[in-house]
Amino acid sequence: MSHNPTYDPELDYSEDHTAHYYEGDRSGRSTPHQYTNYPLGDQYNSSSMASYRQATTGPPQSDTAGNGKSYRYATEATIPEDEDEADHGQVADSRQVQFSERGPSSSIASKKFGDEESSGSSLKFKILIVVAILLAVLWVIFMALYIREMTTNKSNNSTTPSRPNSGAAVDGSDNSQPTQPPAPTTPKRSKILANTIGKDSSGKDILQYTLENDKNVKVELLSIGARLNSLKLSPTGSELVPGFTSTQVDNTNGSVLVDADSKFGAIDGPICGELANSMHTINYDGETDETTGEVKFMTTAANMDVVVTYSLSEDNKITVQISATSAGNTETMVDMCSSMFFQLMTGTESADDHRLMLNADNHFASGSPTSVGGIYDYRSTKLVSVLIDYILLGNSNTLRINEDFLLNGAPGLRKAAELQPATNSPKVTIQTNQDAISLMINTDPNYSVQGRTEYKAREFVGLFTHSAPDATDNRKILKPGSVYQSTTVYALS
């Protein structure tokens, strides 16, 4: 099939350019234009006069003019930009052809059909390549992190090398030794300084021990009464507990620690709070344990072998442990406690402005537990003066406030109380394994302490942990071979 379209000499038919072919005169706008349908796959040869014929399949054929040019139809045509579809009615399969010039012996060069479709496929291919590269990079990063983690764990678990496998036994069992775990790290302990500050009435040395941690908290202990005699948050800080000077405890000048009101910080027993007790006057033996950072006081009294242990942690916790075993074959009533009094108000001498919280739903009235309410309800923090004023209002002759509260919670170490000044700092949080706590405040207007006449009434807040105040409670009976154990922790913040 031959096609003889009009050749437009104004159009560029050179390589890689497109030309639109149509029948009729291009300049004759009055003549309806009809686009020629050039079948796909047909090959067209051109002479200088644009005479075209249809080529058969096979090698390109030379044109009649002998120009050695062969042209192949490649892509769909579009309507020329200066004409639109409405000018021509129905267009008969319009085509756009691109010509490529090749030598007579060359293969026919062509452009793929559907440029837009080809461009879209190329974009999708590029996106897939980018995604693949990103996934590969992520995989490399993941594997690097995984290998580093495995290497670190292997290093940590190999601090103690395992013994090499000596081979299997005859019976097939494995004789290899398992890898030993690393030795536990020993907690840092407070420094301990021991000193002798005098002698008691029998000529025995009175020992003084000072515990100090890295935060400069200092705790001073005395062997008389196994007492906590001084507590400071820093070497130059305010004194937080009442105590006695070395001159006052030295029997050379007449010891003041035999007085009934000199129980400040001492171990009170065998029954906590009993005025007839005398354990606060005993000069205990003392020893230190540098490994554990503990100071221990030992004595035999009231038919018991007693050991009192003190320690100070790096997080400012003072732990007091009291243990006792029967020294004979008879039962012994025991309810020892640490007589801790506090004065947390810097620059003042009053307990009134201290704020107190007690973890107690019941207090003891006439020996029986009674639900707290109103004045006695310290489950939420409030001023100590509220209770002091209430009691004195009922009986102005009250010389000593001593109220017992039954602690909440199951047996074991648990919070008992919090005490803090109006300024909120420093705060003392008390934990104990005992089931009761006593609040004690001296309200005697004529109150004085031998050797410390500067101590006044309503100056200190006393908080003692002990067993419930029921004399018939079997928990207070120490039988032969059994052990009494009390633990109280005072945390400073």
C-alpha cells in the first residue's frame, strides 16, 4: 500500500525531529483537512520530493533518489498546535511520526511507542531503586548495632573466664565447668573514727565512735547507754538531737548520764518507757566492723545478752538494730527501744512548730486501742502543737505527754512516721519492724536536765518505736533460746 502525502518543505525532517503529514494544502484553510492514517510498522523511504511507498518486512530499502535514507513510523501523532480537532471533524487515526536518519547498512532506528507510558514506567523503576537502597542501608545499620550489642554482652559475661572443657567422661557426661558470675560489688561504707573520752565510775573507758559518709553527715555514738549522742547534716551544721559533751560524761567530773532524764538517744530497757529502767546508764563494750561500716555495742543485763548495732548509709539512713537472747533459763519481759528526741528547727527551741505524720489508725487510751479521730488523727501531716495544746487544755498540770499509736501495715519494716520543721527541711522519715510508736514531749515548766540546763520544756519531739503496750502480749516475752529483734531506720532528707 502506497501513501503519497503532501511534502511540506518548511518542516524539518532531520534526525530526532517530528513532522506532521496530512493531505491537502497546509495554507488552504478553506479546504477540509483529512489526516492520513499511517499504519503501525510500515516503513517509508523519502526522496527530496517526499515520494513515499510502503515497505515490506525485512531490511530497509533504499529510496529511488538514492539518498540512502530510511525512515520508520514510530509513535502516535498529535494534532498540530495551530489546529484542533473541531476544525477537522472526526480525525482518522491521527499519527505523529519521528524520523531517524541512518546509513544504508544500519539497522532501522526507532522510538518506542507511547512516550508517556514509558516515562511513567521509568519513574516507578527509579523509585523502586531508591527504596531498595534505603532498605539495604537500614539493614546494614541494624546488623552493626546487633553485633556491637552481642559483643558488649559477651564481654560483660566473661569477666571470670570459664575453665576449658576437659572432655566428656567415659559415661558421656560433660566435665566442663560453668562460667562463674562476677563477684558482687561491696557497697560503700561510712568512715568510722574511734576515740576514748573518759572513764566511768568503775574506771572503764567511755568510748566514742563517729560515723561519717561522703555527704558529710556525721553521727556520734557513746558507749554509755549505747546512745546516739549527736547528729549533724554537715560538720558545721546545726545539732538535730540533744546530747552531752565529753566533759559531762567523764566520771572524773561526776557523770550526768545516771540521771533519769538523761535517756536522750540511749537504749531504753528492758521495757521501753519505764522510769525504773537502768540500761541507759550501762557502759557497753564496743567494736567496729570496717567491712560492713557498723559499730556494735554489747552488754549483759536484765538476764539478757544484748547487742546494739548502728550503721550510716551513703543515702543518709541511720539503722539501729537491737537484738537480745536469754542469758538464763527463765523467761524475760523485753521491749527495748531507742530513745530518739529531735529538734529540727534551726535557731529556735520549740517542738511546737514541728509537723508530724503518723502511720496509725489507732492510739492507745487506757491500754486499749481506740480509733484515732480529731486531735489524735495524725495520718495527715499537722503541727505537734495541736496535740500539746489540747492535752494541756484538759489538764494544765500535765508534766509529760506520752501517747502510744498502733502502726498500720503487715509485720515487717514499714513507714511509721515523718517529722519535719515548718521550713520542710531537714525531714526525718522513720521505718520500723515494731508495731507501735510513742510520741513523748516534756511539758514540765520546771524541766531541766542535769548537765544541760539550757534544755527547756517543749523543746524536743521524742519518737520511740516498740511493741504494742500490752503487758500480757506474748511478743514481749523472751523465752530461753529465743531471740528478740528490733530494727528502726531514720532516713534524713
